[in-house]
Amino acid sequence: MTERTIDVVVFDIGGVLLDWSPDYLYAELIPDEEQRTRFLAEVTTPDWNHQQDAGRPWAEAIAELTALHPEHAEWIEAYDTGWLKMVKGVFEDTAALVTEVRELGVPTYALTNFSADKWEIAKQSFPILTGFDGEVVSGVEAAVKPDEKIYRILLERYDLDPARTFYTDDMQYNVDGARAVGIDAELFTDAATLRGHLRARGLPLE
């Protein structure tokens, strides 16, 4: 049996446990693909959304963007009020793996770029998110991955040894950020590959 080299497993959420994309909501609101793509790229941009992940209140974000693009007021507001429709659901194979890890008695944690209020909505909607031994949410901490600060919050708050902490994220730059503080991290591509990473580190998963 492979010697166990990790004590805890830390999961990113969007793209790993939750199937999230603004397209799921806006495909209903803006049927024209070209118009929809332009709106998401030029109005409700990833950088704009990132600022909510960093702690900016949604009311402030919506008001500021609506002032710049009043012709799109309803679509902009929908990014907030219709947020849950952006989540297609849970990736069931990843959720099953999270459950298996927990059943082994291995602590699990969430480390996620997420606005504070949307995180609470997500937890109410998807019970798998309520079983973590701890969580670090960017919108609560006003620090976002891949900033070193958010990884250090995780390690210090839960007294984790970075070398024995495993983390997975679907963005390589977030993986690199974790590695920069000494965390054992791997890019998430799918649940089967993640299972292999964990088995290689000594977890007795099937």
C-alpha cells in the first residue's frame, strides 16, 4: 500500500464540484449567441464578477454597471437575481469522491473564489457544500486566489501543514498559487484523474 502523504483534502468549488456558467442563465435571456457572447465579454465581464468574489456588494456592482449600460439594465440585474440559474448542478462524480474521502475520516475543506452571499445560496441549494470541516471564501476574506494571502488564511486558520495538505482547482494559476506556499496541489480535469492523484498520495480509494 502507498504510504499516505496527505492529511487533508481541499477543494475548489466552481468547475470542480459545481457546474457553473453564466451561459446557463443567459441562453434563456439572450437567445442570439453572438449578442450573448458580446454581453458577457463586454458588460458583465469576468473581471467585473471577480470584484464580487473579492467582496464588493452585489447591489453596488449592479448599480455601477447599470449606470454605464442603462440599455442592459434587466440583463445586468439578472446576473444577481438569477444567479442560481447559472449553476446547472453538482458534478456527481466529484461529489461521490468527496463523500468517499470524508468516509475515510479525512478532513475536507473548501477554498473558493465566491461572493459571500452567493456562497450561502449555494450551500442552501447543494448539501454537499455543507459538509466541509472548514471553508475559506474569497468574498468573506476580501482576498482572492491566486493571491498568497488566501492560501495562508486556510493554512493558519485550520493549523494545516502545507506539505501534507492536498488541493485541487480547475485553474492552473490557482494551482500554482497554492504550490507557491508549499501546498501539494494538482490541476482538476475530472473526478477520475483526481481519484488517481489521491490514491497516489496513499488514500485507500477504490
